[in-house]
Amino acid sequence: MSIFHTTQRIGEVVSILPQASEILKEFRIDFCCGGHRPLSEAIKEQDLDEKLLLSRLENAYEEAKRLNDQVDYREMTSSQLIDYIVGTHHVFVKRVLPEISELTATILRVHGPSHRDLFRVHKLFHTLKTELEQHLIKEEEILFPMIKLYEDEPSDDLYKNMKETAVETEEEHEAAGDILKELREITADYSVPKDGCGTYRRTFETLEELEADLFQHIHLENNILFQRLGVGLNEKQKTV
């Protein structure tokens, strides 16, 4: 019996098999901000090979099952999932943002005159950096405590405030996703030019690491946490 089918939400696919995120990235399918969409929609829009994609997903699932290498974040309570997000993804973002800031400034100064796209890279990253710094504070100081309180002491007023904040948060996720897409486009998928130095390479590698981490971070919130609570931009979707 097949585990995956095209009527599933993209976010549900990744919830069932976290390793599916790498496969979906290969097919350029947005599984974080676009996680509420059915898989069939992405396949049709991008004219993808449906049989190949489903086969890759099924094989990956069987391999993960064989290796006992699966984490089902859906089994975590909301509080446990929040603690995981903060302890893993927030910690990573806080560590890597200052490093990338310094790296983008360095390659702009050294290579900017011959690679003018680096001016745009520098500007986009620092816009993202500012937005992420504010975003993490909003989650840690406002949204996440609200969710934990709601788990223990649910009320209509608290739910309304939680929902409004979750919608704001998800809109910020989409804004971050748009910046990441533009960064990938203007760098030609983070291709380092022939005259690029080690710092140039390290900058692009770290930007890709940030992108991968944010995709997973956003997926856990949009497609699992917010879906479960019935909040966010797509609160009418069924819970995973």
C-alpha cells in the first residue's frame, strides 16, 4: 500500500517523512510556506514527473523505516515541539546570522566591483537578518508562551490573540521565503564564480545552510504546530 499520494498536502508529506524535504527541494517544491497546497497542484504547475516523484518518496520512506531513522514531530506535544524549535532552529539562526553578515560584507568589499550582484545579496541578506531577529523575539516572548498557556488554560480570548499572532508570524514566514527565493535566483543557485575565493564559497555555503534550516523551521510551525491548533493563514485546512 502506498504511503504517499498526490491529494496529500505537501506539508503532510514532510510531516510523515522529514527526509522528503530534500527530495522536494530537488524538484523545487515549496514545502514550508506552500505546505498547505496539495502535491498534485505543484506537480501540475511545474509539469513534474508524478511517478518519479512518488517513487522517490516511497523508496525514501522504506529506507528510513529500514534504518529506523524517522522522527515524527506530530507525536510531540505543542510545548515539546516549541522547545525543539527554539533549542534547534532558533539557536542555529542566532549563531549563523552574525557570521553571514560579516561574510557578505567581506565578499562585497573584495569581489563587489567585478560581481555587482553581491550588492543585492548583501542588501537582501541584511533585510532578512533584521526581520529574523525581530521574528525570533516575537515567537519566544509572545507567541510561544501564549501557545503554552493555551495548552494549560484554554480560553476564547487567548485563542483569538494566539490566532492573530500566528497569522502575523506566518506572513513573516512568507516574506522570509520570498527573500530566500530571490537570493537563490540572483546567485544562480549559489554558484561560486571561477574567481571566487574561499570566503566567497563559505558565504554561499552558509547561506544555503540558513535556507535549509529556515525551510524546516517554517515547516514545523506552519504545517504541524499551527495546523494542529487551527491558527495561521491556513487554519481552515485539516490538521495533520
